[in-house]
Amino acid sequence: MSQEQLDKLVTLLRERPQPDPKTVQAMRDRINELGDKMPPPADAVVETLTVAGRPAEWVSAPGTDAGRQVLYLHGGGYVIGSLHSHRNLAYGISKAVDGRCLVIDYRMGPEHPFPAAVDDAVAAWAWMLEQGANPARMAIMGDSAGGGLTIATQVALRDKGMALPACSVPLSPWTDLEGTGGTITSKADEDPMLTEEGLHWFADYYCAPERKRDPLASPLYADLTGLPPMLIQVGSAEILLDDSNRIAAKARAQGVDVTLDVWDRMVHVWHLFAPMLGEGQDAIAKLGAWARARMG
């Protein structure tokens, strides 16, 4: 690890000002700065399209196998995040898995609360299958809220009797919208990105209080039986570390082949910062190798 790279990133994250006032639009504009500052390389192949009524993009590195496909679900607390903010990460994953990433602009709160995001992810998966994609050569991946959505989508697909992917990769997944994990408090001083207050801000905009334990909102409470192999990558400096620890333990107990990959001192979804952090590049390469071995 380059301590200098990590220290620089943590300093940038801690010193980055929050919008004042903290409105939904201001927060959306803020995360989109990621796309401005860290765009994909010039050779990225980006095809815009509409999938199940939602804006979407096929993102791929040149020369990748079009038959190997990833449905990618961006993070942002189910309230912010976009095709723009996550385009470079989708490119990196495409290159690592040697396949195409379909990134969808799923509906978000507060305009479209739970279960709109799940409905859109399921519809996008159904669209991919209708286009002739082979589920044995497909994966579902996502980060943060998109990581929780990755798991919830598979639960919904299983319950509908639909084909499941060959594997899934939740990155720093948010699996418990009530925020009951012990690391919410024990890692508060280490985490430069997330706060308990911030998690509640997102959760309240996305989901009614009485539905926060719904298995498709908080997959920590889902029956995970029958889900395909899962690789969870999470940083040791995250307040959401226990969201990964607990869902990995539950999935394993219910017979799922789970690999829990905890990265020392890494921050929430450090993969997004791969252009400036070697561990981001390494984590993407590692998940790519793992997924390729399962995607045919």
C-alpha cells in the first residue's frame, strides 16, 4: 500500500465541504463531481440507450467479450449517484472481467421511494435476458446502496422464479437501513466518508420507517438461500463494515458460497478512487479475476 496515496485521499475526503444547505440536488451535484474529476479513459466505449423505461449505458473497455455481461447498480444511498458518477468504475470493472457493464439510472428517493429501485433493477435484468444474454455468463455488481441492491435484486429474481446470475459482487454494501451494526459507532472516527447521521438522511428519503426491515430494502433480513456465489469487498475503515460481516455470515449459514474480502484501512468504495489509489486498481483486478472464473 502507498501510505502517501491513502493519506492524500483521506485528507481530501475529510476536508471536502458538505453542501450548505444539504439538499438532495446539492448532494447529487456533489457526487457527480466524481465523474467530472475522474472520467473513464478516452478509449472507453459508451453506448447510451433506454432499458425498461430508464436511461442506461453499456460501458466497456475496447475489445472485451460482449457475451460476458455485468448489470451494474451504482451507489449513492438510493438518493444520489448516476451514470456519470460511476462511469469510470464501470469501465474498470468491464476491463477486469473482460465483458460489458450495463449501468442503469434506476429510480431513487425521495421522488421514487422503495421499492422503485428494486423494481427497476429486476426489469433491467429481465431486459438483458430478453436480448439473449446467457445468465451463466452474467453477474450483478454494485457499490454501497447498489451493493445492497445487488443482493436484494437476486432475492427478488429468485422469488419470481427468474434466472439468476453466475455470481455477484457487492462492494461495501449497505444491507441494513436501520443502521444497527456495531461498526456504525466503533468505526466512526476512522471513516472519512460516512456518518451515522448521513446514513439516516439517505434511508429516510428512500424508505418509510415501517419498511426499513423489508428484505428487499435491507437484505440483511432476507432469506438468501439459493443465491449464487458472492464476493463481498469492504474496507476495514468503514462504518458499514458490519453490514458486510453480518450478511456474509448469514449467507454462509444459508448455504451460499461467500467470499468476504476485507481490505485493511480502506475507505468506503475505495474502488471509485482507483485513478489515484493503487488499492482501488488492485481490488478491481481481484474482483475481475474472481468473476471471470465463474462467468464462463
